[in-house]
Amino acid sequence: MKKNNTTEILSEFAADLTFENIPKKVLEHIKLLFLDGVGCCIHGNTLPWTKKLMEVVVNNTDKQECTIIGTNIRTSVLNAVLVNSTAGHGFEADDIHRESILHPNSIVVPVSINVSEKIKNINGKKFLTAVIAGYEIATRVGSAAGTDLLLRGFHPQGTHGTIASAVTAAKLMDLNKNQILHAIGIAGSLGAGLMAAQEGAMVKRLHSGRAAEAGVLAAELAAKEFTGITNIIEAEYGGFLSSFSGKNNFSRSTDKLGDVWECQNTGIKPYTSVTSIHAALDCLKAIMKDNKISSNDIKEIKAKISHPTYVHCAWPYENQSVTSAQMNIYYGLALIALEGELFVDQFSVDKISNPKILDYMKKINAEVDPEIESLGQEFRHMAKIEVITNDNKKFTHVEKFRKGSPENPVPKNEIVTKFKSLAKFAYDQNKIDNLQEKIEKIENLNSVDNFFN
């Protein structure tokens, strides 16, 4: 093997990964990420954009092999992962790996469940190993691309999300390292998704679904010796990194591979909004709570953020759609000020166009902070908030690491509460409890068939 061939190195790692290689703390964390992802998919399949997708792609002539999560509908594996991954990313509740800007669980969870349903008799240890392989490879490739990919206008969920799907599926299918190499080479060349969608289009959710579909298709093709780009990650012309990010920092993909586990660098979202604004939301909540300030007391809110966050989230809120509200720092801060929370209920049709909320946004300003910028990509989610009250008192709070980040994790009980609050959109309490218990003990299952039964 050519040691400078990043794609080969990652393919070999995925092929050779065994359950016994994985540290216990990694397994415990991945089960929490998986639980969180299942909740996201359950809730996401109740949403109008996912229902529209189901109406188009699912019909009675499909193979009844895989579950549409949260429903009694079964369809083909490609249709199932397309719908379920769209659902997983359907309400900005999915997990986040900061450096790669990827939400792995909205892709890896549906792919692992649906591909296992098709194959049958996949045990829990093999299942978790495939999940972790998908996380590790895709987040490393995405980290090599970094924020340059996002700032060039590409949606990470649609680009390296394909690799997360392909590796997860290929591992479940017992593909060898050469087949996994080709699966990555096929999937990576099918990646797509443009960030202009964040300003109101439903299609942003679909980027995740298409990535999942492309990855599973890539694995199935690779199993039949269909070939892909064997040096896709590091190719100087037309490669993944050179095309999507404009640079070839491919060593980031392989550094400390097997020693540093990127799934542990993946965090949970306590808010159903774009992660880039979460530190700012935390700051405002802290100022208001610590100083007993109400929304009516506030004259002005100043948000100081990184350049990537400013480009990503600080555009004028005009479209008044759920997508644009979830991606916008002005809307998010306004709801924290007015209601103290930013979860499902804060994105109702009435609220996203409420004149009172739109008027409150006029109190909020955002700007790039040179000090935050100087700290580099690791601190791109950092925020400083200054609140000026009606009597001209000033209160400031800084958060380097948002709640839910690896440095400031959400406690397990809050992750479980979030899962239950999302799962209740489709399941009764008994089924929710049974599902939670199954996920917590998943490595002991002889088969993950009929996961939701």
C-alpha cells in the first residue's frame, strides 16, 4: 500500500476495524449519539417536507424490506435511507462534529438500521462497529476540508455525508478494503448540496437524504466490482479536497487514526437550530438568568462571533420559513430573549412570522470579532454577547464552547429527555422506553432485525 494514499489508508482502517479495537468510552458515547439520532429521525418523519418526499418516492410496488422510522411504512433500502436521512436532518436537531461541520447521526443512524434490515441477522457488535467506522472516516475527511468547503458555498451534509453512508453500509456488507476504497470513490463523487438552501428552502433537509442514498448505492455497486475514484480524497485535480475546499490538507484525515476517535469529538444539540449560534444563545441565557433581566428590560443585544458564523448565520431574516429561522442568529437570539428556549415549539408557523418577534430582532446586531477569528477554526463557534438594558447598564458573557460540545457536554439525562421529547411525536411511552433500553444494550443483541418492534 502506498502510504501517501489517504483514501487507501482510510479504506484499510474501515475494513480492519473490529469491535474489540474500540475503547469502551467510545462505545458509550456512540450509543448516546445513536439514541439522539433515532429521536431526530422519528420526529423528522412527521414534518411536512419529509411527508412530501415520501409521497414522491414511496409506492406500493417497492420492495417491503426497510422501515420508514416512526411509521408502519416499509420500502426499498434506497428509498428508506433517502427518506429517513432527510428526516434525521429535518429539524436541525441532529448531532454535530465541529471541525468537519457534519451531522453524522442523521445519516449513519438510518443507513445502519435500514441496511441491517435488508441484510438481516446483523448482531449488535457488528452494527456498532459499522456505525463508528462511518463516523470516523467521514468526519476525518470533512475535517481535512474544514470551513473552506462551507465558505465556498457547499453543504457538508451533502458532500462528505456520502462517505459516512458508504463506509457504514460497506462495513455492514462485509466489503473488503478494495471494495470499500471503491465505495468511497463512488460516493464521494456523488456529493452535492449548496448552502443558499439555508435561507428558506426545504431542499436543505434533502441534502442529507441524498447523501445517504448515494452512499448506500455506492456500497452496493462496489460489492459488484463497480469502480470509483481510488484516490478521491487526495487527487490534485478533481479530488474531493481539491474541488470542495481548494486545498489538500489530506494528512488531517489520517493523523492519529485509531488513537484519536472523532466520534468522541461529536456533540449533541440542546437547541433545534444551527450549531454555530449555540454559544451565543448560551451567553444570552446566562446574562438574563444571572442578572434577572427580562426581555422587556433589554434595549440592545450585540453578538460578536467568528467570520464563518457570521457568513453562515448573520444574514437578514426575511424569508420567515422554518429553515431560515433555524439558521439565523437574529431569530435565535430573539426567541431566547422572549421565551428562554429554542426547541421545537419555538419554530411554529405562527412564531416564525410573528410581528412581535420580527420587531424584537431590530434590537440585535452581529459582527465579526477579530479576537475570536485570531483563535482559529477550533473556536469558530465561540461567541461574546453584550446586553445593554433600558437604563444603559451593560452585561457581557463569553462562551468558548457551547453546551453540547465535547468540551461542555450535555449530561446523559438531558440527552435521554431530548430523545423522549422527539420520539413522542410517533410512539407511546412504553415503546419509547423499550427503544431506549434496546439502544443502551445494543451490543448484546444477536440480531438488530426488527429494530423498532
